[in-house]
Amino acid sequence: MSFNFIVFDQEQFGELKDNSTYFFQNINRIRYQDAKRDQVNYLPLHLRKPFDLQLAISKIPNDIFLLMQQGIVKPLIIMVTEHWDLFDTFAWVQNDYDLTPDFGDIPYSKMIQHFTNRSIPEENVTWLVPMDSHIEQIDFLRSRGYKIACKFIQFDFFLETLRLTANKYEPNTKTFRKHYSCLLNSTQRNHRYGMVYGLWQNKLLPHGDVSCSPYEELTETKHSNWTDDSITTDQYMTNFTDWHANKDEFVGSLPLVFDNTRNQHWDLINYDEKHIFEKCFLWIASETKKTHDGVYITEKTWKPIAYGNPFCINGDVGSLKYLHKLGFQTFDKFWDESYDNDTSVDKVKKITQIVKDLCSKSLPEIQDMYNQMLPILKHNHEHLKTFTQHDDMLKNL
């Protein structure tokens, strides 16, 4: 059975609109006045986040709400360019007050209430999300008697973006001039400062292409009333050797600039960073690590797979395990990947040691290691090229 999208001006959402419309451009579109009961019709809502959406929801015409009440049109929340903790399950298992949280106050409930308050059944709402952490969280809440009736479909926007790149690029013989690249001149995060500090402290910067934003004192937290998890950048960095003795010199060395180009991962047609991956052997993916539970993989990890390079992931616990579940291979035959089970500080330290060990090798030795891992790199590249999630999503819809 085919389905239709109701024509709706997504630009009305302004900054709330996500950037995923490219992957839905070939779906048949009709006016809501032409929607019939014997069709499958979705109202696509490309949204970046599940918070404070009253303004966005108010842009939906009342006539469409009436069609959604009758089930002739169904809401399709497309929230695939960012990963949010919709269920706040951490509040049930680790909070400072020994109280039962309010299920009605979580992001999922607040979003769904925009529809149920207009007599649209929760089970008529379909939600596209980039990761699969919702599965465990929903099971957890259902075991405690909570109802989650919305349907979820997983669609990894960044995987699909870099699949386009992989389809245009074939891994070939490379001649490496640097041991690694670690490009972090983007949103500041504590674990990113920790990664660059480890490279700086061990005098590894000349062996790689490295960038980093200016130093900023951050306070990272889930912003939840249920747990006090705040940590400042300085508090985080004190976990690394000689931080206070080196802080002024390290901060003074920032920013580190690589090539001054903008982040290109949104450019689906002209995207090309092969020059980075043909010059540098190891890619260090310092992932987003937002205020979510579970694993979040972005373009930072899919890049080396698309271009045929090995990588380490400075990200969520279980990131490598998640890739294995999808059928990708990693590099435990060449270095210690136990860092995947470690929390942030120990993860950074272990990855720094991997880079240090690699930098102790000559470039010809690195070249030989690359040749040994080519079967893994080619498998990953081909697996990304042929990944079927887009077709699977359309079938599920």
C-alpha cells in the first residue's frame, strides 16, 4: 500500500524545523482537502526537538486537526537530526529525592498532549527517531504500568547522509602523511576539551590534523530537577594529569584551527572531505554526547566509514557495540577497544593511549597496518552503501 504526505509549509516552524526533508522529497503529496478515508495519509512534522512546541503546533490548520481526529490524516513527527531523551527514564532509577516522577511531565507526554488534547488518539501518532534507545526505555516504563501507544520508526539521518557520500567514493590506496585527525572546532563539550588536552599534553599535535574551539567554562547537566549531575569544564578536566599546572598554557594554545571551512555535513550534494581521510590514518570521532540516555551516532562516526578509514569513538558507552549490532566491524585486532565500556574520562585516556601508540610508529608501519585492515574498511564501506534503512522506513510507514 502506498501513502501520501499532506502538503504543509514546514518553513513556518522556523528554527524548530529540522533539516531532513531531502530524504522525503519523492513521497506523493496531496492537499488535505483531497485526503480520503481509504488512503494512508500523514501530516509530516519535521521538528528538531520535543520542547516548547506550542508555537509550531499552532501553525497546523484547524481543518487538518479535524481530519486527524477522524483518522483520515495521521501525525508523523520526524525528529531525526537530533537525538533527545524523550522519556527521562533516569529519573525513575537515579534521583535525589526518592520520589516517583510525573510521567505527564516528560518530553514525550508533553508532545503527545498537543494531539490528545485535540481528541487525536495517541496510537495514531507515528514518531521517526534516529536511534533505538526508545525501545529499552519504553519497555522500562511499560513494566511500571505506563502507557506508550505512539508508534516509533528508526531512521538515522546522518547514516543516510553519509551513505550518499559512500556511494560516490571508493576506498583506494592511500598515502598517509599524518597519523590521525581530530577535528573539533564545533560545539564545545567537556569530553572534546579532554581529548585535545590529552593530545596536547602528550605532544602528539604535530602527528595529526587537530582543531578545537576556544576554551569556555561550561556546565554540563541534564537540566533535571530529579538529579544533581552538573559538572563544570574545570571540574571535568581535573581528572587529567597536571591540569591545574598546565591549564593556562593549554587554554592559551586554543583555538586550534585546521582549514577554516564550515561544517559541510548538511551539504547532501556537494559533500566531499576525502582530502582529510586520504591524508590522515585514524579518525577520532568525538561524538555529540548530549543530555540523552543511550547511544547517539552522528556524521562524526559515519564519515570515516564512508571514506574507508579506521576510527575511535569518543562518545557514549556502547557506541562500538551499537555499530556491531548494525553489522559494522571495528578494530579490536589492532588496538584495545575496551574504551567502549568506559565512561567519559577513562574513555578519553584510553583513546589518547591508542593515538600515542600509533604515533610511535613510522608512517610506513602505519601504511602496513592500513593494508592489513582493508578487509574491514571495505566491508564497512560496502555495508554503509547498501544499508536499507530508507526502504525499510517507507515499508513501515
